[in-house]
Amino acid sequence: MKKTFLLCALFLAFAASVSGQQGLAFAEKPALVTSIGQSADFEMIKVLLSRAKIAFTADPLIKAEGLNASSKTLILVVGASSKGLGAAGISAEDELKRTNALLKKAKELKMSVITLHVGGASRRGAMSDTLIKSCMAASDYAIVVASGDEDGLFTALAAQAKIALTKVERLSSAGAPLAAAFK
Amino acid sequence: MKGLKRCISIALVALFLAASLGITFAQKAPTVIPEVVSSQGMVASAHPLASQIGLGILKAGGNAVDAVVATAFANSVVEPNANGIGGEGYIVIYLKGENKATSIDYRSRASFNKAAPDERWPAAGHRSVAVPGTVAGLALALEKYGTMSLAQVIAPAIKLAEEGFVVSETLAGVIADNFKRAMPNAYLMSIIAPSGLPLEAGEIYKNPDLAKTLRLIAQEGSDAFYKGEIAKAIAADMKANKGLIDENDLATYKAIEREPASGTYRGYDIVSAPAPVGGFLLIQSLNMLENYNLKFLGFDSAMKLHLFSEVLARAFDDYYDVLGDPDFVDVPMKALTSQGYANAKAASIKLDAMTLKYEKVNPNSEHWSTTHMSVVDKAGNVVALTQTLSSFFGAAVAVPGTGIILNNEMGNFNGKKGSSAYLPGKRMNTTIAPTLIMKDGQSFATLGTPGAMRIIPTLTQIVTNLIDYGMGIQEAIEAPRMYCTYLQGPGKTTIELEGALFPKKTLDDLTLLGYKVKSYDKRDLYFGGVQGIIIKEGKLYGGADPRRDGAVFGY
């Protein structure tokens, strides 16, 4: 029920943001943004959040035990990078474990969860897709750059999870729906 | 332990049988990119716009050197992550009329200003920058072996920098990956992220300051870069940011013509770039492989991949221990490329067991931001050119007002003592290896790739794909690749490969041999971006790498 409401609300929110009107929003501030897959996309989302003046903290490697009620919304920037994982010294398996534990804790804390996939087709593949599936199943809303959903994976996962999915043409266009999701 | 040995023995028997019964020879599968065939001239580079420019020069009557220099300047604009006039490189040239092979070393060089005794080279920033060689190297090649003026061959690059070009998915991905590294340098950010966010695929990349710089070089020659106002701008930026390079370093930089490294493989002559770069590693690896029947082992068997790991690890011993700047270190190039030396090294290889331990320096100390181009002209002159900034976007430093992105080559010095250690004014090692292959006195191929430590493994695979497995150039380029040069014994040695393109059994067999398998789920630019041309029966066959934005054009 909650997700159906969100679906409608977010559609209206995005429509409103496109038309420049004040829209409905579900996510509360402050947000906590983390990377799921350790790609460089994390840095870009920080820029978008700053531009949208959304209060946030950022920790690409935050673990479940580090999550607390001081953050109201969890933003997951998903997309695997072998280089990023290597630099962080963690395996893909460990990243998946961290993700699942994080999502479980976010649910316990009743946080809203937003998934962002902004790396397009090049940020897809077996490793990314495993992480994407975990994130989408536990999210309330997702924003993706359309070239990352050419095979319809996000569309199918959003339908399965009964959440709203906003597709944008490019990274820079992800700022508007992201801002619109916040109260 | 006994059980493990038994498992390995059984697996090896199975591997042997599989290799005997199911030998895979030439892969005749359709390629992702069609092979290009022509007869007059051909240019293969990492970007279609650069290749087109090179082809235009050939059609306008330029020779292969004119075309490669034009392609290199253009590529410096359109592949700014991988090369540029703030970087360096190496050219290998075969002049058909003179039946002569030569090479030009435009490796970067450490400043004459001494670093701190305990200096550790950073991965980014002004302190990581070495004196760039690209402009000197390209100008020398053109002056000695070209037919056109610098102004003629630079003009297309100036236009590209001024008018801009469409950002590809590949470039957009690299810009995004390096966004954080670039953030401290506001001027670099103004080039690659003018809106504050990285340029995305489909957007226009322009660098009008670089156009001005290139115009100055076109008008005044390489002195504009090394002695004129560009040199002043580089030195001033260095001084303001505690970099080592000063005007004297730039004014005294010289590209050097050197005798190429050479060897043979199964009746073919291999001509590659000599010290202080990695051509001899390719020759030595091929010399070791000549002791084995690769067709018998099969293209994609675990035993073949294991053999390559053993061979490459032995070759790379010399990269760290023997190779160095020939102006500072006695590099016994003839011995390093001799068959006898390779045979002695190969004698300890066992096909049924991994070498227990090799003491190595960190194999990932370099990066994969390099680019390669190959050109053949109608007179039969053949050129292979590889140039680089070291890491993608080099030092992540751009010189204000010039559009020049600087290299981070200093990190390629290795340790405090030995052939590859730092000394003021010295050229550092690298694995780049632009290579020509000849057969019976005729050109057969021009090849090269970026890929840092993957360069030699990749080229070794490409050469054997062509010669042992009889593949065409495009097929050889697209065939799946492996990388392992760092043997630590069973359970501790990682082999990286494009696992999704190998049979699952091969991956399982490698695990049984004791390898930790790191599998990539598609062709990945980590394994390089080969550009190559082969010449057969009067026709040119060009191949470009789908792992990057490679493109071949011929006429």
C-alpha cells in the first residue's frame, strides 16, 4: 500500500518538477549517501545533492553498524567498479554482504531508500547486476540513466518491487527528480 | 595435501587429453567489428576521427610517417585521457625504400632538479610529472622521415581542438572514473567537467586553449613547446605548485633515435621498441614460447594460459632488474633478446605445475592510459607508434591557459637502487612496445597496445594468435585475453582473464592448477586496446579493438 502510494506520489512529484511546480515528496532530510560497488558515480551524486541543497553525509563504505537514526534517507549509488573495489580493498562478495546488511538495518530504522544508477550501459554487467537486484528489492524509489536500462532490468525490478522508477537521459538530469523526492 | 596433489594430477591428465582431442585452432567466429581491407594505405588508431585524419594525410600524398604524426596529434586531442602533448611515447618505423628499421624514443625524463632523498612519487599532482617528450618525438620523426611540414600535419588537430568532438561512451566513462582525481585542479575541471559534472557521452568536448598551443607549435616548431611561451607557462605552473620541472629541463629535452630491439619467432622477424621500454619483453616471451607447440595446447586451454603465465613472469624479471635508461644503465639488449637466454629461462617451466614463488615488485605500479596507432602507406613504409600520459589523465594536472594535460610518469621509477631506480635527468622504464613484424624481408604486421603491465602479455597473445593460430587481425584482436606476470605459487597467484569468453572448463582447470581466477564478464579495456594492420599478398587488413573506440580506415 505504502509503495503504491509512493508510486503515485513520485509520479506526481516528477511531473511537477518537470513543469516547475512544487510537487509531492516522500524522503526526509538529512540523507546518507553511499556507494554500492565503489564506482566513481558516487562523487557525481554528491555534486547533485549539494546543488539541490539537500543536507547529506557521504560515506562510500559505511557498514550497517554505522547507520543510525540521525539520517532519514539512504541513497544508494549503485554500479560496480573493479578498480574502485580494488582500491577500497574489498571483494565483490564482501560488497554484496555489506549492501544486504545495510539494507536490513535501514529497514529496521524505517529509513527511506533511493537507488541511483547513473553510469549507463557501461556500469552494467554481472557484478553490477547482482548489486542492483539487492538495492532495487529494498528501495522505495529509483532513478536511472536510461542507457543503463536498455534491457529493461530496472523496469522489471521496479515493477517487481512495486516502486517508482524515473528514467533520465543523462546524469545531469538526475538532479531534478532526486531533489523532488525530498520533502 | 596428498589429496590436492592427486586432484591436480588427475586434472592435468584431463587437460592433456582435452588439449590433444579438442585442439582449437583459428577462431573463425564473426567479429564484433568487421576487418577492414584495402590496398593503398591504412591507418588504425584508438579513435575514428584520428584515423580519418591520418588517412586524409595519406590520400593527400603524405607518407606513413606524415600520417602517423598527424594521427598522433589528432589523437592527443580526441583521446585526452590516454595521450597528449604533455606526455610521451615511442615510434618504430620501417622504411621500405631503404630496407631500414629505426625507432624514436620520446620517453619523458626526470627533471635535473633533485628530488628529496626519501621522495615517494605521488600518483597525481605536479610532483609526479616528468619532462614531456611528445612534441619533440613527433617533430623529429617528421623532420627525418616525413615529407610534410609540421603545420600541415598539425592543422587537423587544431581544428578538432577548436571545434570540438562528440564524447564517446568510453571517454565519458574514463572522465567519470577520474572526476575525483581531477577535482583539485580547477583548470583541468574546466576542460573535462565544464558544468561542474563530468562531460557525458554525446556532449561536445572542446579545448580551445590546446588549439592555441598547437597553433604556436605549428608556427614555431617544437621550440615553441620547449623554449618559448609554452615552456614558460609549464615552468611557471610547476613553480607555483612545487613541481620539479623548470625551463632548463624543457630546453634540454631531446628525442633520441635508437636501433630497435629485434628477434625472431617461427620464421618471422620481430622489430620493437628498445630500452627503456618493453619491446624486448615481447621478443623474449616469444623466444620462450618457441619451445612449445601452441597449436597442440589449444587456443583456450588452461595449460596454454598457464604456460603464458610462466613465460611472462620470467620475462618480467628483467623488466625490473635489468631494463633502464641506456644513457644511465648498460642494458644488454642483444643478450636479452637472444634465443639461448630465453631457452635457459624456459627450461625451468613445467606444464603440470606452477612455479612456486617469484620475488616481484608491485605489478600494478603503472596504469593503462596509453594509446597506439599503426600506419601503412602505398610505398610499403610501416609505422607503429605508442604514446601515453601514464595514468588516465596523467597527473590530473593541466597547465593553465595551454590546454595541456601533464603526465605522471615519475611513478614508473622503481626503488632506490638498480636499473629502474630514479636519478635526476633519467628516463624511466615502461612496458610500451610498438612493434613491427617482417616475413622474408617484407612487412607483415604493425601492432601495439596500451594497457600498462598488460601490454606485453596482450601483444604476446596477439602475435601468437596471428602466427600460431592463424587468426585474421580483427579476430586476433577480439580473441579473449589473459594477464598473469606475477607468480606466487599455487593458491596465491591470480590470473586475470576475460573469463566470460573462455570455456568454463578452462576457468575450472586453472583453479585446479592452483590459480586464483579473476574473471571479467566481457571484453575489458583493462586488457588494452590493440590497433594493428597486417599486409598479405599485396592487401592491407586492419583491425581495431572494440575494448576502446578503435577505428581503421583504408583506401
